[in-house]
Amino acid sequence: MGAPSSSILSEIFLQQTEHLHLPRLTQKHKIINYFRYVDDILLIYDSSQTNIQAILEDFNSIHPNLTFTGETEHENMLNFLDITIHKTPQNIKISIYRKPTYTDTIIPYTSNHPPQHKYSAIRFLYNRLNSYHLEQDEYQKELNTIHQILHNNSFPIPPLPAITQTPPPLPPTTDNERKWSTFTYCGKESKYITDLFRHSNIQIAFRTNNTLHNLLSHNTHYRDPLTQSGVYKLTCPDCGKVYIGQTGRDFTSRYHEHKRSFRNNSPSSNFARHLNDHQHSFGPIQNIMQVVHFHKKGPHLNTIERFHIHKEATIHNHLNDDHTIIPNRLFDAILNITS
């Protein structure tokens, strides 16, 4: 692990090193071609004129913090990146290389992940298959491997044509016009909701909650729910109407504020005003207060509160101010698919 700039600085250092030393070394050892991708280097040379061990010694003398190791071809084959280079008397051909530690596990078809995430690995496999210049037998071999990966991860074979194709480019817009929004994927409901933005200038990205961090982290410390913050619901014990509110402090403190407003007949609480106006009773916290959502103070908490107010308003069961309720297609879509 390191700073985000580590890879850039490393590449600058390697390019500077190559600029200073590579011309001399290639001429000295009669290297025919030199290829580098990040930290993998491929050298092409004539073994009758070049000593690979001498090259390795010279490369390791360039800088004390650089250490090079060498791997020569075996049976006219050499692995470089994700390909195996085969040398034949006539030409050179390639095949797809997978390390011995490779597993064919990808995000399973049955996993509750966005389709874009699940099909990204498959799209890569097909794009590589059709981009590399493979001989017919190697092409068929790789295609069979891909089908086996699909089968082992419960994907249909072949996968949906629209998924294996390159997605269409986004319409041309300026950075000021295009906005991005991130949704936590929870199933087909997420797709239903995000389709509302299809013809807008808002681009959608998905994330998931079942990350390694969340799966491996276990909070064993118990906290009383009423000592936390978020969105709450107060229910009138006599008529059943509800008031939706939020608090950045603990729920117990907010409950006592409503209770003081009830005792003092204060208009600062809509819930207390309703009880006093209709001579309804004020019940204990465990009977009338329900925690709807735990969250810290901020814009997300505001949105969650507005949604639950909207939810109660659709069934005409709320005690909140009417001016806080405005039409919202997104909230309506969520209520339609969860009802």
C-alpha cells in the first residue's frame, strides 16, 4: 500500500532510468527489441550474440533500489503478461496464459449485484478473445474456457448478446451538464428507480454493501437504539396518526422535547399540538416512538425524513406541516415497488 501518487512516480522514475541507460545497454548487448509494461519487461535477442546473464548483471547495476530477475523461454515458449508466446520455425503465435494460482471464480449470476458489475468480467473475456490474434485452435480453446467459467458461475451460455457487446457511448455533454449519482444496489428495485433518470443528464453508478469490509466486520458492542440519531415516528395512542421527525442527537432527548411541548401546550411541536387540540394522551416512549432509520445528521438524513413523511402523506395519516410535502416521482416509484 502507498500514496495514490506512487504508481505515477514509479513510472516517471522508470522512464527516466530507461532514457539514461537503455540506449547504451541495448547497443552493448545487441538487444533487438525491448518492451515494458509497468514492471514486466520482454527482451528479444540473438542468443549467439547476447549473454542474458550479462544483461541481467548490467541491469541490476543501474540503481541500488532496482532488482531484476530473468526468465528465459522454455521449449520455445515464454509467458509475458496474460499471453504465452510460442516460437515456431515459421512465425510466432500466442495463446492466453493463466497463472497456476488462477481460479475461475467471478461474481456469480445469482449474486445480488448490479448487472454491470456481474457482466464486466465476461465482457473483458470476450473482448480479449476477439482482440488478440489467436490461431483457430487457440481461439476455440479459449472460447471453451470462457464457457466453462460461465457454467461454473451459473451464467447462461452464451450470455446475453447485449452484455457481451461494447455499451453505446454516452451522449456528448459538457462536465457542467452531466451529473453523477451513486445508488446502493438492492435488486431489481434499484433498476426500476434508476430508469427514471434514463432521459436526464444524471448518470447512474452502483455500489454494494456486501463488501469484504462489511462481511468481515462485526460490531459486538451493543448500543441502545434510543441513544442514537436518525429518523423517528411518533404515533398518537388514541387516533393512530403519526408524526415523522429527525434528530442529530439521541431519540430520547427528542422525545422529552415533544413531551415538554405537550405539557406546556407549546406550538413548537406539531405532534404535541395535535394531542392538545384533540385532548389525546401522551404515551410512554416505548409505546409511541418508533425508530425508522439510524443515520447521522446531514443531507442523507433530510432525504430519508422527507421520504417517510411522503409515505405517510400518501395514506393521509401524517401530522407534519402540509407545506413540507411536495410531489416526488422518485418517492412514488419506491412506494409502488415496495407496497
